[in-house]
Amino acid sequence: MVNFAKALLGACALVSTTSAFPAFDGEWEKFYFENFDKAIDPILKRIDQESWNKIAAIEKRQQATFNEDAQRVDVSGEHEYRPPTEGQTRGPCPGLNILSNHGYFDRSGNTNLIESIDALTNVLGMGTDTALALVAYSIAIIGDPIALTWSIGASPGKEVLLPGVLSPPGGIDQSHNSYESDASITRSDSYLSNGDVWSSNTTRFEHLYNLLDDNDPNANFNLDVINKQRAWTHDESVYHNPNFFMRHLQDWSLHLLHTISAEHPEGYLDHYNLKTFFGYTGNSKDGLVYHYGQERIPDNWYKRTDPYTLVDVVTDVLGNIAYHPQAGTVGGNLGEVNTFTGVDLGNLTGGVFNAANLLEGNNLFCFAFAAGRAGLPSVLGGAASIVGQALGFLDEKLGPILAGLSCPELDQLNLDVFNQFPGYG
């Protein structure tokens, strides 16, 4: 069975080095823990044994070596490409959009626990730990933790789940600074696009596309190229967005779009596949044209043979930080362009973590878990600024699993350090 602790920790590492959530403006005693129990327990309990068995079967199905028939992703029949129709939502993540456009996710853009884990592993080659982590976080932050469903784009329009306890599920489109963030390699900063973080920014995509010559048959958008683009978009945001706020490294999943072959076991991503995955047509000579929501899987595309695990995620994140150290800095501009200021981790965590010890032992995971779980109660109507008391409940539920990490005790995050950033919140 999937290591649930690893998955939960990974959920935080994937999306957060520190999470944004509104301050609780009422009296804490008005928030009753019996209601908190009712709200959170379904997340832990609704994954029944049958579902765990399905997840285990998905894990066993993954291949260890390249097999053309096993690795080719089916884009025919029920999985043929169909652009979204009226009422079908798509969002800021091309990898999720293609899954709905090919019917691996429900074509409505609303999906559930098992369907999404199955698609992320079977189509994109995620490890089951990575998929479970991503899906669990998605359900908790922008989904319905009772029905275990979530939207890849707009809100599904449900009513309040539990009045006074759970807010309506919002979908990824409404998740700025908790699921997606500024400095995306292909999407716009929220402040500069009137909140539209789901459409592709053609300037940013064209810059990525033109980093390599599209007449070069050996062009490959590997991690070195992607890291160059990440560094460029980060600097572009600093130079042009007075409200730029950076709370996590995103776009890590682009590595999953590399096709695999016997000749290229490490995978490659050429110009054609890049355009196809991101909903573009054209070329550098005649111009590139963006087609909203029309991301698709190329024909004859093969998923990776080795599952993309949480270890791979962390390795890629650290590689990007090594290439461009600012990518690992939490902070933002101070209301004017080119005023980027980083947050001191010691001030944020009360001295528990700092830049010197963050990469020691399990500290990176421990900090990510602490910061990520602080964002979890954002679905609780904002009753989350007192981190320690609320999260003690989760620690009680997950204590036996988390004990092996020997994490330093972190009961409270000093959220006041973010008040200097107009783009926070």
C-alpha cells in the first residue's frame, strides 16, 4: 500500500513552502472542534479499503523497463481528443486539461479521488505517492473533502458544504497563492492579468519555445532549458509586477510531458509536442497561435517507464534552486517593481528553521508539511490562524505515521512577516 505519510508530506512539498490563508477575525472559542472533527475525518476515513486496494493495483501496474505497447498512451476511441464544450471547465494546468480533453478525467473537468490517481499514473507516469499527494491536497484545498471530488478549473458551483465549517469548493481557478502562484513559465501573474491565471501567456510561451531552434531535429526541452525559463519568468515578474508574490516553486510537472523511447529512455520534449501539450499551433517564423483549453496528447506518445516519485519531485526542485537560488526564496515585491524582498525563515518559524538548516535531514519535508498543513484549513471558513491548536488534531490522527520523521516542533507560523507584500492574501 502507498506510504500515506510520504504522500501527505509530498502534497505539501509539491505546492508549498509557505501557504496563504486568511486570518480568523472572530473568537477562537466560536470554532468547535466537534465540527472540525466532522469536517476533517471524512478526508481520512472516506478512502475505504476498496479504494486503497485500487490504488495498490495501480501501483503494481507501472512498468520498470520500456515496453512500447505498455507505455503508449491511448488517444483513440473513448480517449480521443475532444475540445471542451460549453459548461466543461479547464484550468491553469495543461497536464490536467489534457486528461479531461482525452476522457481520462471526466470531460466536465470535475474529477474524483480514484479517477484522478488512475489517470495521473496511467497517462502521465506519476508515482502513486506523487499522485495521491497531489490529489489529496487538491481535494483538501480546492475540492469537496466530503465527496472526495475536485475541479481542475472553475468552481463546480456547489453550495456551502457544512455551514460555519466548510466553504464551497472553489476549483483551481480560484486558488491563487494556495495552488498556483506568480512566475509561472507559461501563465500570467494574477495582478497583471486581472486574475486570469488559467489562460496561457503567449509572451512567456513564445520565450520558452524560442529558447531552442525549432528547425533543430535534436531540440529537447530538458530540465536545463526549463530551469532557464523559470529563472527568466521569475525575473520578469520582479521587474514588471509590483505585487509579485512568490510562495512556492511551480511547473515542476513539465518533466512528465517528456515522451519515452528505446533511443531516449530519459525522455525528450520537442517543439511539436510542446505546442500540442500547451494548446498552440504555428511556428517561430509564422507566429504561434494559442487555443484556450485545447491542450492534447500527441499521437504516438509514450509515458515514462520509471514512476515520477516524490523523491524525483524534490530532486528537480533542488536542481532548479541550485540553478537560480531566487527560485527557492519565499517573498515578493513591496508594491513597486524590482523591490523583491525575501522572508527570513527564522522569523516565519520562530527560529525552528532557517536557511542554514533547511536542507539538513528531514527538515525540508518537515517544514513543507508544517507550512502546507497550515494552508489545509483554508476550507474551514478561515479559522486557521492559530496553527498549533487546530493542527494538533491532525497530528493526533496521523501521529503514529509522522513520528518516524522526528520533525522539530513547530506550533505556530508568524504570518505577520507576509503583511509587507501587497500580493499576499
